[in-house]
Amino acid sequence: MDMFKDEVGKVFGRLTVIERIYPKRNLLATCRAIFLCQCACGSKMSVSGNLLRKGKFKQCGVCAQAWENKGD
């Protein structure tokens, strides 16, 4: 039985979820599911499913930094 929501294939902002990388199998784990995501720019990053769903991460750090620098 898998207690984690399957986010693979979903898009959150500029991030597309590629695969769940931790935990691979749920043995009554108390940790959160971690997903490997790919940004529209091609960068990859690991993000907690909980933070993805809350909208805390919508792009990679490279894109976020580039966006901030546009205001300079």
C-alpha cells in the first residue's frame, strides 16, 4: 500500500515531476515523498511533494535568480 500521492507527470509552474526518488517504497515511513523535477530551462532539482502542492517551488533556483536580476 502506498500512502504517497503520485505527482509524476504533473506540472507545477515551470517544474515537471519526472519521478519519485524517495522513499521508493512506503514501509510506514514517516518521511515525505521527494520528487525529481525538471524545470522548463532543463535544470533538475529534488522537491518535497508537500512543497510542490503548496506552491512553494514553481521553478528552479537558476530561473528564480534570473527573474530577480531582470529588475536591476
